[in-house]
Amino acid sequence: MNKFAMYGKLTALPGKRDELVGILLEAADILQSNANCDLYIVNVSDDYPDTVWVTELWKDQEAHAASLADTKVLELLQRGRPLIAGGEPLQLRPVGGKGL
């Protein structure tokens, strides 16, 4: 299995989480037509008011990298970066389970 998974923890500047979520949901809309993206979920928790988690599953790591070169995605990255205080990406290689 060559799938590529990524979990991203993004810490928004205080009070900017919902604006960041909106931009990430725009990215999710763009990815609807990307056959190489199997999963892109934006998550929040009431216990962490400035944190957003993004769950991604891709055909492979190259497909993920290629998505970051899309002009629409680049525009969203530019809009989102000023809202982010920090981030913790975690890249994984799925080995099995339900949904794969």
C-alpha cells in the first residue's frame, strides 16, 4: 500500500480559528474534484478554541505534494498563513484498517 496520510495540528492566532476553518473548508471544496485525495477533514474541539486539526489521506505522497502546487490551493495558503501561530504536521504511512 502506497497511501499517504497526514494529520496537521494548526494553532490559530487567538480569535482567528473560525476564519482559518473557513479557508480550510474552501480547500476541501477544491479537493472534491481531486481523484488523488481520498480524505480531507477539518476538525475542531470546543476544548481547544484556537486549534484546528486536518486529517488527510492521499493516493501517495507525490499526489499530496502536487496538490500544493495548484494555484487555487496556493492562494488559500497565502490567505491562511497570517492566521496561524504554529503548526505540527505528522506524516504517516497507512498500513491497513477500515476505509482503506
